Amino acid sequence: MIPFAGSDFWVADLGLEFFHWPAQKILPKTTNLKRGREYTLLESTNPNPTTNGYSRVLSWIDKESGGILEAEAYDAQGKLLKEFEPKSFKKINGQWELSEMEIRNVQTDSRTRLEFDLKSN
């Protein structure tokens, strides 16, 4: 859980390490659509959370692209710690590309936005 370049993103966030935790469970949908898109709600539970890490992550996974529409990460005490949201993604030449994403630490009221300058060939 090391900050990436002093940002609110941790290296573990960028590597989507929570998808590799042994406990993964599909939960019932809370709504029909998330951000106007069909999704699967996935709960990833950390079997050994550290005091400064995540105990669980909820991910709204887009059915068409397989990308994350939104994610919430909870601390070791079960309190919401971070909210992740891709701000801009689109399909280019048959492939989904992310051009902007944001993570917000709700406990410190801090946020970081990453923008990618993607060039089409």
C-alpha cells in the first residue's frame, strides 16, 4: 500500500491487486444500471487486511468492456476509505481505452486525477 508518485493512488490500486485475493463474490445488483451501463457487482475480501490497507473492495464491472465503472475500498475497520471512478473511456478501433480516472480518499478528503494522452495510430 505504497502511494504512487505521492498521489492518492496506491501501487496496489493501479495493479488491481484486490482481484487476486482468494475471496471473490458476486453480489446482487443494487440498481439496474451504473453510470448508464449494465454491470456485475463484485465483492473482493482481503483475508489478512493490514491496519493501513483494504479489508474489502466493491467493484461495479461493466458487462460489455469488463472494465471497472466504479469501486469502493474499505479500511480494516470496515469504513469507506477510497472511491475510484474512471472519468472517461471509449471504444477506439474495437478496443476500450481509458483516458481519465480519479480516486478520492474520503477519510482525508483528498483526490487525485490521472489523465492519459492517448494517440490513435
